[in-house]
Amino acid sequence: MTKTPQPDRRWRWVLARSLPPRDRAFLLDELDDAFVRRASRDGERAAQRWYREEVMGFALRVPDRGFRGFKHVLGGWMMDGVRQLLQVTRSLRRSPGFATLATLTLALGIGANALIFAVADHAILRALPYPDSDELVAVMEGWGTSLGTLEILERDLTTVSAIGGALDATGMTLEVEGAPARRVSVSLATPSYLTAIGVAPVLGRPFRPEEAEPGRGGVVLLSADFFADSYGADPSVLGTSILLDDERYEIVGVLPEGFDLPSARNDLWIPATVDGSPANVGYHWGMGAFSMVARMAPGATPELVKEDLLSAQETARLANPLWTPPPGFWDDAVISTLQEARSRWARTPLMVLVGAVMVVLLVVCANVANLLLSRSLARQRDLAVRTALGAGQGQMARQQLLEVVVLAGMGTLVGLALASGGLELLRPLLPPEIPGREGIALDLRVIGVTGVIALFVAVIAGALPAFRVTRQSPGDFLRDAGRGRTASVGRRRTTTFLVTAQLAAAVVLVAGSGLLGRSLYNLSRVDPGFESEGRVTARLDLPPGLPGGAEARALFFQQLEETLEADPALRDVALASSIPFGTEWESMAVFIPGVTEDPNDLPVVQQRRVTPDFFAVADIPLRAGRGFERSDELGSTEVAVIDQTFADRFFPGVDPVGRTIRYPWRDATDIQVVGVVGPTTDDDLASDAEPTVWFPLGQFTNRLMIGHGIVVARGGADLTASLGALQTRARDFDERIAVSELVTYPDLLRDSLASARLMSMLLLIFALSTLVLGCVGVYGVASFSARERVREIGVRMTLGAHPSEIRQRMFRESLALALPGGILGIAAAALSGRVLASFLYGVSSFDPLTFTVTPLVLVLAAMAATYLPARRATRVNPVEVLRAE
Amino acid sequence: MARDGLGELEHQTMLALLRLGDEAYTAPIAEELEERTGRRTKVAAVYIVLRRLEEKGLVTSVLQEGGSRGSRDKRYFQVTELGMERLRRARAAYASLWEGLDSLLVPSK
């Protein structure tokens, strides 16, 4: 026996709840019966579909006792709305071209906003993911402090309940059995640093306070990424130990995914040892690079913390046994919320982008408003009939609005899809200055805001057409529709206004993008003072256990250099302690006899230590004196080469060669300046060269030994092969050398422009989008006017007008749209150009070239958009047209 | 007049109800209408119309309990005398309107 088919249980459940109790039983039964009849006649699938429609019918139609859920939550008027919604959906389905175009346009605007908002929200707006994160402040933002100072602040500050410090991304060599040694980034954090932030390990335990004491450390916390990549997220790794710079550390915990303090670069955290004993005085007071985070006590504000800090200033100043800073040295210290401090660098560029996407959104609004106007015109007959049948204008305006809401809803869905695709493309390109970039996602918060944006768009775009509907009297409707006439003067004016506004907005973005593009071009042509083309670089960290004597180390460096140079893929090799655009940064306070002698006011200059060939390999020109030679070695006279910037600043008008400089320490020896080289820029192509002192690497000036060498080598034709050779040769020389930062020098320079490039690329995309939308507007107006005046054109052509005259007329009309748009846009761009000023290099925010080319681009684009309609208009057969009349 | 008049669906529903006689339940009425008019008619719409007609006193209904033997609940509808009167009037009105127009109904060409 076959089973009797039955309606889907869930739908029957919905039906049961949609029916008035009095009639529930018999209606359910009757529909069951009817379902069986249908199923035997049309098959079960058709019957199920029929049943669903019936259920929807009851849920939506039965007015007083409709579907209880709906009714109770939404109320009757909402049911009305649902009904209208269905009507709107049906009407949109009847014009798929319009619906698609409008949806895509909206999706573009909404998607771009969702994407940029998601980034900005994470970087700037969102509260940090720590308990009571509004209590967290960055103390002396941007400055480093020594552990000695930190101890005083911990003791003396009353406005904070906890304060800690951390060193960011110290490179250490991680040795693992059976694998080549490798470099990892380690943050040295005081236990109080992590407790102040309130971050709890997801696995294991945090540092204990006593682990900051000398000899008590030896524990390590892993970042979530490191835990996953190196240990496959296997929890049994807790309690095992790793070898870092030849010392054992026990793994005690794993920090949460995305924890990025002091920065996202760290793989590991180890306790900073707070040791104020005389033997450690140099580190304790001299290592002034700890960034501090504090948790404010209840009721405190960043301003109060600053006052507190200033009152502790004098104690801290006099406590430093190494040197005595000048009075008031903290006066300029900045105390800001951690949230603000973290996002400081990302703020301005993101705000510019937020501005840009909002302009895109407004253009999208104008565009959709225009589309709606055209559509309402096309549907005039329909509207006229409905008005005649008594449909109120309010009702029709409401329907117009509802239509936009539906379109905006669809646009939001498509836009979110676009944004999520865009986010995946964008994520790897985001510069590290944007905090929390791994965590950026289109979550509920972003979707919520996107929804609000979409609603805003719907209201803005829908209001105008809806308003026009209410303004027109039914008589107008009927008259116009009856005559087959279309545009009224008012509508034309509205459209012209909208298109002009779009073009003006497009000009603003195109001009901005042009300025950024010019600036980027200028930057890429800046001469950094050395040659990067054809060079490769890598960082080599020496084995931690290497014999410590200066002689041995000097020999090691020399042999390393010779080994590398033996490879045919590496012509000319030099080693350095740091290189321009590299990750290492060295500075020194320089004492220059006769020039800078006040110990409290010594200038801080850049220092680098290099092997003799460095200047030749990097093509840094020698301006005076000599470069380094092999004879500048341990035991011989300590020498230095200064750069032109140094010479100009501290030896103006005198020959620096033969003068001496000194480290600021009491027992420091004289170092003789033997030469002057050209200036080099560092890190940022837009910045000027800093005064720099170069020392011979092997001379270990003032006994400063380094444990790493940064290789710069002139490579062969194939730089990838040179990089490979560099790695192999270094490992062959000593397998415990950790090779990292293996990169071609041009890439290093390119990377420094990554954020500038990303920003101008995004702005370009937005600018082009608005330009295209503006052109769609022009196209719409042109093709509309061509259609509208088909008769006029027919008559003119019959009377002997040449097609080119008619085309010219249409081009003139488009020009009349483009010109005011261009002028308005240029004015707006000039006003908003100042926002971009801080991003520009070598180009003024009123750059004449950009401000000339942009309107030309606009006019050309407008002409291109007119071309098709103009050609179509002149292809009509006049006889046909007149006959149709 | 508007108050007295019959809506199209009301009119059709009452006719379907008369045609169905003993089988005049809500769902079959919808099916009958669909079959006769060739237009999709939702049971819900018919249900609403029937309730309105009942409120106006044009139809009455009786609930037949299914009882224990597995047969089901049904609400059986009947046109009242008042309803019949309305139908007659409506028919007369249509008939008078149609008078003399029959020739127009022959499809041209």
C-alpha cells in the first residue's frame, strides 16, 4: 500500500498558527483533503508548492487573526507593508534590466562603504578586545622608557592601578633540533605589562610577577599564529622548552589570536628582567625603548595621568645614574588612550578613504534617483491609470519609497558579497600600521552599519522621485501619458541637477586620485642616495655561541664576506649593522669637541657600521677624504665617515676631515673623521636624509660588538638566483647562521611605498567608479533627450539637416552638463585638497597639471558617453518617425 | 448601492457554493472557482469572502465534526434566502446591462 501524501509538516505548523482558533480544525482538515486531491492529480511536488502558497495566503491575508508571530511582533500595519512589499517585488521582477542596474549601482556604493567601514571600524573605532579597555592608556606615546624609569613610575604614579613596559620585536635566534636555525620576533614584556592590559592566555598561564626577577625568567608565551604554525596548535607543547639565543625557555602559555601588543610582529613574549643591580646598570637605565601601557585607576583620565607623570618627573630625572636628562624632559610627553595611540597612523588615511566612499555613495544615490525618475516616467501610464482608479498619491509615493528600500536591500546583499571579496583582496595589502588587520571581518556590527547606510541611501535616492510623484497632479499624469509625451520641465531640471552633481563629485575624486598618483610617481623617482637596482640583501644572525672575542668575531665577518663573494651569483659583497630601508635602526648621541659639548643637549644622529666595500656596493659617492680600508681594523686608530648632511649641519664651512667625534660616555675615545659620503634617506622616501655617521664594522668602535650582519650584494641578472645563493652560501659557511629578511633591495624600497600605493589605488578605484556612474548619467540624459526629440530630429533631417549638425547639438548639450559639473568639482576639489596635503610629495594640493587634466578627462568621458545616443539619434529614418506620429 | 452590491469574488463564491451543493466546503469552493474561472484562487481568499458573506447574512454554515472514525472536520456552507435575493438582483442588473450588446461579443475578423 502506498503512503498517502501529506503536506510538509513545517508549513502545516505555520498554517495552524495563522488560522483563527475558531476555524482552525476544519480549515486544516479541508486543506489536507485538498492536498491529497492535488497530489493525486498534479503530483506531490506541485501539491506541496500549492500548499505553501496557500499557507502564505493565510499568513498574509487573514487580517484580524493572521499569523500570530507576525501579528504580535509587527502589528497590522506591518502586514500591510508585507503585502505592499510583495507587490513591489512583483513589479521589479517585471523590469529586470532596471532592477539589475539599480541593484548593481547600489551594491557598488554600499559595498565600498561596508569594506572601508570594516577596516576603519577595526583600526579606529572599535573598543580594544580587553576588559574595560577604555581604562588603558599609552604612557609617553611614541617614546621609549628604560626599565629603571618604569620602576619609579610603578612606585610613584597614583593615577594608575597597573603599569608595564614591553620591547617590541627583538630578533632572536630559535634553534630547533634537525632544522636550520631561524629568526623569531620576541617581545620582552614585564609581567605587569600583560596584567595591565588584562589579556589572558587562551592556553596555559600568564607570566608571574616573580618571573621579572633576575634568574627567574626562562618562560615564554606563544602567539596564536606561532602556536599554530610551529606546533600545529598541539596543547601538549605546554611545559616543553625551546632554545632562544642559546637559552632554554619553558612554554607556559599561548596568547589569544590577534593579540598585537606592543605590535603584531611578535611571535613570542618573554619576561623582561627587571634588575637594578650595579652590574646591569647599562641595560636597566640605558635600554630606553620600552613602550608603556597603564591601566588607569578609577576616576583617572589621561590628563590626570599626565599631571601625575610630571610630578614624578624630577625623581625619575635624578635617579638615572647614566646621565641626567634636562629638566622638564617629559613636558611634551603624550598620554593617550591605548585605542588612540594604536590607530594614530592609520587615522588620517582611513578618514580620507571614508570620505571618498561617502562621495561614491552620494553619487550612487544620485544615480539611482535618476534611474527611478526614468522608470516612473516609463510607468506613467500605469501610474495615471492607478491614480484615476483612486490610488492616493501618498500611497504611490510610499510604493516608490518601498521600491527603493527593496532595491537597497538587494544592493546590500550584493554589496556585502562584493565587500567580502574585496576584503580578502585587500587584507594582504593592508600596511602593518593598521592594527588588527587579521581580525577585520564583515561581522554583525559592520553589517548593521551597512544596513543603516543602505536605508539612508534608500531614503535619499527615493525621496526625490517620490516627492515628484506627489507633486504631479493626476491630470498631468493622464495628459502627459495620453499624449505620449514624456519629460516635464521639472523632471528635466531634476535630472540635470543630479547628473551635474555626480560629475562634480567624480571630479573631486579624480582630482584627489590624480594628486596621489603624481605624488607616488614623484616618490618612486626620489634618489635615495644609493643604488638599489640589482642588489640583494639578507640579515644573517651569527650563532649565539660564537667565541666572544673581538678578534674572532672580526675574522668571522671577514671570512663570511669572502665566502659569499666566492659565489658567481654574488658579485661584490658588503656587510653592515644596518642599511637604509632595513629593519635595524641605530642611533647615537654624538659629542663633537668644539661643536656639541653640552651633555644634556647632544644631537642624536644615525649610525651604521659597514665593511670597507659597502660604499662601493651600494654606490654611495665619496665626497671628501677617504672611505674605509681593510687596515681600519681592531687596534688601529678609530675612524668614522660622516655623510653630507652631518657635515653641513655640524661642520658648516669647515673641512670635517681630520676632526673628531665621540660617544657621549665618560671614558669614550676620540674617533677621527676620515671622509664624507653622500646623504642617504632611510625608511621614507619623502623624508630628508638624517645626519649619519658610518663606522668600520670590524673595528668595533668603543667595544660595541654586533651579533648580526646585514648583507648587501650586487647580484647577477637573476636576483632570485642571487637570493638563493646568498642563503645557501651562508648556511654552508656555518649552519647555525639564521638567515632572514632575504629580499631584493628594490623590493625593500617598493615596500616602503606600499601604503601610499594602496591608498592611491583605492582612491583611483573609487574615482573611476564615480566617473563611470557620472557617465551613465550623461548617457541617460543624452539618450533620453534623443528619444524624446525623435520627431524634432526627424523633421530637421527631412528639412535637410546634416546628421553631423544634430550630433554636434547633442554633444553641446552634454558639454553643458559636464562644464558646470567640472567647474563645481574643481572648486570642491580645491577646497578638499588640503585634506590630502599631508600625503603629497613634490606636488602641491593645487597642482595645476592635475587641475587641468581632470576637467579634460571629465569632458572627454562625457563626450564618450554621448557618442552612442548621438549616433543612434541620427540613424533614425525621418519618414518612419513622421509616419509614427 | 455599494453597500448592497456584491463584489466579484463574493458573487462568484456564492455561485460556486450553489453549484457544489452538498460539497460546499471552503477548499473545494476555491478549487471550483479555479476550475471555472481559470484563475488561481487562494483558499485564504475564499475563506475571507465566506466569512464576510456570513457576517452580512448572505450565507450560513454548519460545522460537521469528523467524529472518531478518521473522517475530518468540515464547515459546510449554504446560501441564505437573503443571499439568494442578492444573487437574483445582481443577475438582473447584469442582464439589463448586457441587453443588446451580445453582437459585440462575436470576435471581429
